[in-house]
Amino acid sequence: MTRLGRVLPLLAALLMPICAQANPALEAVIADNLEGLERPSRLTVEPLVAQIAATGPEGLALLQAWSERQLGLTEDGRAVIIGDDDAATDAVTGQPVPEADPQMLRPNSGVRGVIESALVAGALNDPDPSRRRAALDSLARGGSFEQLTALRAALDDPDPTLAARKARLERLLTIQVGENSEARVTAIEDLAGDVSLDFRAALNPLLVTRRVVATEEPQGNVAREISIDGDDLPREAAIALLVSEGVLEPRLTSAEQRAALAANLSDGRVGGVPVADLSDPDARDRAYEALEDAGTVPPAATEAEVQAALDAHRVYELYAEPDPAVTEAARAAQIRAQVRLGAMQGIDLGLDALSLASIYFLAAIGLAVTFGVMRVINMAHGEFIMMGAYTGYTVQTLIADRTLSLVVALPLAFAVTFGAGVVLYRLVIRHLAHRPLETLLATFGVSIALQQLAKNIFGTQARPLTAPAWLEGSITINDVISISSIRVAIFVLALLFLGLFLFIMKRTRLGLEVRAVTQNPGMAASMGINPDRIAMMTFGLGSGIAGIAGVAIGLFAQVTSEIGQQYIVQSFMTVVVGGVGNIWGTLAGATLIGGLSKVIESFNPGNTLAAQTFMILFIIIFIQFRPRGIIPQKGRAAEA
Amino acid sequence: MTRTPFILRTPSTLIVLAVLAVFTITVTLLSAAYGTGAIPTSMVKTLGMTLCLALAAVAMDLVWGYLGILSLGQMAFFALGGYMIGQWLMYARTEGIVAASLSGNPIPFTPQELRDGVTNQIFGVVGSAELPMVWGFAHSLTLQLILVVAVPGLLALVFGWLAFRSRVNGVYLSILTQAMTLALALWLFQNDSGFRGNNGLSGLQNLPGLDHVGQARLSVWFLWASALALGLFYVIAAWLVSGKFGSVTRAIRDDETRVRFLGYPVEGFKLVVFTLAAMITAIAGALYYPQAGIINPAEMMPIASIYLAVWVAIGGRGRLYGAVIGAFVVSLLSTWFTGGRAPSINLPGYVVNWVDWWQVALGLSFVLVTLYAPKGIAGIFDLIGRKGDRA
């Protein structure tokens, strides 16, 4: 089917209802030009095609059928279209013609080119913008020179978007099928630097190469010579290429050699070599050569022959596109496109890293707070994240409206985990003051109990926490840069909490007291601050933020009882790297960890395991240089 | 001045050795291969594995109870030891199988064919056609046995040197050790790491060349070996901590800065104990995994090391026998409760199924032990009037 054939069924479908009426003009044209229809020539057919096209939709349908070799002429001089189901319809009236036995028309490719460009011109000048758009869509998938000419004649368009599109498509088509090499090179240079998919797709076919084996430089557009045994063509691949080109006998695999030897075993010897010696590869070669000399086995390339063939031949890459000027321009444009593409991918990576950093920040901030004030690591922090996520899920099962449920879930998750944090502090952590390692282990006990409890209540399968519709989808800037709305929302949430936290710590009585207790608990207590109450409030606050982080994480990950575990180690790393001095340390740590994991991942796409390994190694080494983190706690508190 | 022999100064060591001997003889006499068969082979294996875990717990106690480093990465050394011995077990056994299948051919096989066959058998599952470099020594039992202690020892040495010299301590160090084991596990999870990714090494329960012995007898042999290793290293550990060396490590645990000001090379002491413990743990692992039969990177995820710390804490840290008791009690109880054989408790309206609730009970009991019995189970010996020696 021709390319145009993809547009025209659509057009034909649109036109079908009108076809029921007779078209006297078309009938007259057919009657006058039976000879021309039957034996068209490229030079003379143009006026006829124009006449038929001018008769209206039936004329266009006829032209389409003609170019697709589905048009026939009956004995009585009527034109009939044979559909895919072999049913014939009259081209003029659209009525079915039973028992027609038409003589099928077989226009040659030159004639078909003329017909197609006429059809494109018709569609491109169609008063209906949607038909013009459909014609452009079809052209965007590729076209012939005739179609390009038709497009150039129809560049003006009342709709500015379509006019711009036509102009762009004209350039792209010129690259592919332009009249001469200057026109194509100019078109490539016009668009160079563009990173959109359609331009890159137009360049790619120009740069397709194939490998050719030759003894001297071949005719044609040579891209480069490939050195054998280099990175691009290892020795084995070169041998395989020579074999497939027929210039080298295939080498014997060791399995084939063994089979051949086994088939010629007689009296415990093969080719004069005792079987017992055949565990030595050299002995096997000797035996096979003896058999080869005797003519019992087909000859196979020996190592020396292989080497000789490799030495005698050179491998070239030839462009499928014959014009060197075009390929050169295309190569230059592709490099420019790749450079710009790299820059944009960098920006995209930065956005990804930022969103990951905000997640780590949200997950780690509570941990950093409790660690900074009380010097304890709360291993159950991940389970508070989980509690928040399950709170979000539970609220969603009760409130159907997703936006409303999210609005309810966020403060509720904070309240639930704040409460859990306070309870944990009152029951466990308070009794383990100044024993950080015991606290670590005790909270670990809480962590495994909570995890199993969640499994018992919610089951082991993942629970969905669905984002409201306005958070689905993504913000797309161009073909390369895009970011999902949820991640933007999480970034905003992280900023919000950064602000809120700074406000609490710097502007409220509670913050003042927290800072006092952090710096010197004894002095703070003697000033009338209750360190126990402050520690409890801080612990609750930290846990509450973990709950909020849980809702946020649940929105893009599945809610399971292990959801906290996936983030807890990264949160620890964030705290360790950032230092516990203040919230900016946590922010710096999260940015570093988030950015680094994305960067390492981009070097090694698809292998997140390796990325995480290198990340952790980096952190272990980083600690060598800044043992107390990026922003360390200063003063006497740091020694505690 | 006459010195009391070490063994007499620490009666607890004698008691532990005696209990261990009685335990081993009892299990042997009740095993299917050498006795009545009252204990099935799978149970003998479980007990042998528990002995190895107890040895790992003793090493953990050295590091945590006597040096004050809560290492949350001990199981990395344990699993590394297992991987090192597993390489030989798997390679040698596969080599035997491949050689047997190749010798069916009229033409004798070349060394290359044998190696290709083995590679294909072991690494076909991760789509690799070449034997990774790290398997270069796998053909030799001696070399792999050296690697069992060398690789984890070197890792501990390098990691410890990096961590201790930059004065990372307390919870920071715990987190860092956890990061180390996580990094190692994630690396091993990759298919191209050379250790078969998450498939791990399997079929380790079959000793090459000993197929005719049978699992029943092998399991008892491994029980003996595990008991021997536990006894030997228990004595070494007890001797180490009973002398001046032990006094210094305990002093480091209680006030590191002061010990440093007194002129002791704190980092050196830490490094020696940390590395020694890593090697002991690796030996325990090398004995454990041939009994378990399979090893994969999940074994060194941080959670496993935390459980090790839990056993030591529940058993009673700062006493070596506490670690042994903790490992035995908690791991055997875990096996029993999660094995589905523990009777469910019928409450009105709800059936407490232990498979589901054991983790909750373990977690909570762990909190309770930390809060109310910081000396762990071993603290009971203090309570019942017998003055437990602080070995």
C-alpha cells in the first residue's frame, strides 16, 4: 500500500455518504478519456488527473483507487472500484455493480506518482482544517518527491498552526527526498540544533550504515574504515563477518571437531593419533588435519587461514544514502542535536534528582531532629513512614473524593504518627536516656513488631494510595524534559516543611527551647525548661513529619509493610552525610544523596543495584573527610 | 608470683565446654546415622547451624560487648565466608558432574571443554558464558579455605581502618557498618557480579567426592566440626578478654577518650578485635552454609546482622556465654514459632497464629529485655545467687 493510501481511506470514509449521488462531470471525463485511463503515460496523464480531481470527492476516490490498482474498466465503458472484499462499485454513482468483470488498470510508478501528488495537493488545500491536518499527519510519516512538490505548492494556510507545521514538514521532507543535494543540505542546516523527535527521526535514516568487506576501498559513500580487532569490531565478530560474506570457510567449533573425530574413530586411533591423547587440543588439531589430508572430512579454516583472510581484507562502513554532502551535513547536525540533547537530559536528570532529594529530605528530617536533640537513632522511623502511608490508604477507603481524602489524610497522618512517636518516647526512649545503642536496638524491636502488625492487619499485598486526578500526568516542557506532577507536589511539600520547620525552630517558644536543650540540656533545665517535655515534643514532631512523608511516598509507590524499609537506610545516610547540626545539613545531605544516586544511575541505566552500591561506597569514603557530616554540630553538644 | 591458669580463672569457660561436649554427644547418640535416630537429620542440621550462629554471636559479643562497637554488618562477614567455601563446593561438585557427563563421549575431553561445561552449568542461569575472575581459585579447596578468612578479614581491616581513623563511633559507626553490608548485598544481587546474582550458590550440602557418605552422616560430621569450632574460638575469645588485652578493650568500651589519653593505641585495639571477630564470623559462615545448602545475597541484608545483635542482647552482652545462650534460645524459638508447629492460641473472637504473631512477640520482648533486663538471659545467673564471673 502506498503512503498516500494511509490518508485516503480516511478521506474516502468522510466522503462516502455523498457518493450515492451521481457525478455527471466525472462521468463525462471518464467517457472522454477511456483511452487515457487505459494506457496512461507519465508525460500526458497530468491534465487528465487534474480534470478528474476537479470533479469533486468521487473524482478523488477514483484517483485513489487508480493509484492503488483497484480501478477497472467494464466492457460498457464504466469505471468500477474493486474493494478489498472483491465487490465492485461504480466509481461515478457509488452503487454496487453486481457480476462486473472489469479489466483492471495497472498504472506504472511514474503515473502513480502524479496521481499521488494530485491527491496530496487536493487534501492539503481542502477547506476543512481537520482533513488538512490528517493529510499532514500522513506526510509526517514520510513522503515522495511528488508529495513534497505538492506540499510546497500548498504552503499557505489560513490556520497559523497548520501553516507552521506545513513549513516544518516541508523542511523535513526536503531532508529525506529533496530535489538535489544542495537543497537537502540547506534543509538539514536550517533545522540543525533542533532536538525534537521528528528531526532526529529524519536524520537517522540518512546515517544508516552497513558493513562491507573488501580488499580495497569500495565505491559509494564510505562512512569510515573499521579496524579489525578494535573496540567496534572484535576479532570474533570480524571472523563471523568474513564468513557471512563468503570470503572465509567457517571455522570448526570444538564441538563439531569432536563430533567429526568421534565419527572417524577406528582401532582406538583417529587419523593416527591415539584416542587417549585427544584430551589435548593440539593433538585434536593434528588428528583432524590428518583426516582432512585423507579426504574423510571437509576442510575447515585453520588459524593461519583465518589470520591470512583477516590480513587481506578490510572492513568499511558504507552509508545507505549515496550523497556524501548530505551524510556529512546530517552527521554534523546529529552531533549538534546530541550535544543539545545531552544538555537537556542533564536538566531532566536534575529535576529527577531534585524530586528524589525532596523525598529523602521529607523522610530524613524527622530522623535528623530526634538525632540532633536526643542523640538517638530511631530505627522505627521507617515504620512511622509506613503508618502515614497506611493512614492515607485507610482514609481513602472511607472518603471517596480523592482530593478531599488527601486533605484529610495529611493532617491525620501527622496526628497518628505524632501520637505514636509520643507513646514510643514515653514508654521506651525516655527510659534509655544516654544509652544510644540500646535505644537503637529497642526501637528496632518496635520496628519489627510494627511491621508484622501491619502485615497482620493490612495483609501482605500492596495497597494502592491513588493520587487525585489533578496530580496525575506530568508537566512536559519538550520531548526530553518532563516531570510527573506528583513529584512536583512532593517538592513543594518538602519546601513547605522546610519553611514550617525553620519557622518553628527560629520563631516559636518551642523552637527556642528545643535549641536550648540541644545545646546544653543541663543549662536549659536550670533555666526552667523541662528537657523531658521538649524531647517528647521533638520526637513527636519528627515522627509526625515521617507520617506526612509516608503519605507523599505512598502516592507514587505501592503501600506495603516494607515501604519504610526502602527509605530508612537512605534516610540514615542523609542524616550521616548532612550532619545533625541543623536543618540545612539535612537539606544538603538529601540533595547530595538524591543527586548522586540519580547521576550514578544515569551512567549505568537500568542497574539501580550498582548505583546504590557505589552510592554507599561514596558515603563511606565521604565520612573519612567529614566524619560529622557536611554541616557538623558545633560546640560542647557535639561531644556528647 | 604464680599465675592461676587461665582456664581455672574462668570457670564459665569450663562449664560452656562441658555443656557443649554433652550436647554434641547427646545429639550424636540420638542422630539417625550414629544412634537411635530420635533426632531427624534435618534437626541435626538445624542444631549444627545453630552452633555456627552461636559462634557468630560470640564474635559479635567480642565486638559489641567488650569493645562497645555495635556492628550492624557482622553477617556480611558470615555470608562472605559462606560464599568463599560455597565457590569451591559448587565448582568442584559441578566439575565432577560435567566430567562424568563428558566422559560418555568416545573422545576424551580437553581441560577447556571441562571448564566451559562447568561455566555453563554454574553461570548459564545468569546468562554469562565466561567464568568470572573471582572464580579463579575455585578449583582449589586450600585456596578457597584461605580466602574464607582472608577476604572478610581484609574487608574488616580496610573498613575498620577507614572508620576508626576518622573517629567515627557510636551510632554513626553502627549506621556505617549497616551501609557496608547493604552495599555488599546490593552488589552481589547483580547478575554480573560474578556470584550468580540473587540465585546465589546452591547445592552446597553435597560435598564433592563424598556422595556415598549420605546426608545423615555428613550432618553429624558438620555438627562435630561446628561444635569444635565453637569450643575452640570460645576458649580463644575467653582467653583474649580475660587478660590485659581484655581490660583495655573494656576500658575503650567504657571511655574511649580516657584510654587514648592514657597512651593506648585505641585504633589499633579496635582494628585487631574487629578484624579477628570478622574472621571468626567468616569461619562460622563457612561451616553454616554447607549445612544450609544454599546462600544468596539476602543473607547479608542489614536485617540479618541486626538479628545477630538482638540475640546477643537477649542472651546478655558482655559475657561470652550470654551470646551463646542468646543465639540458641532465640534462633531455635524463631525456628519453632515460624515453622508453623507452635500451637495457636484461641482467644475469644480471634485466633493467634504464631506464624503471624511471633515477630510481634519477638519485637516486643526485645524492647522489654532492653528496658528491664539489660543483662539479658545471662543475668538470671546473677539473680539465682551464683556469682557469674565477668569473663
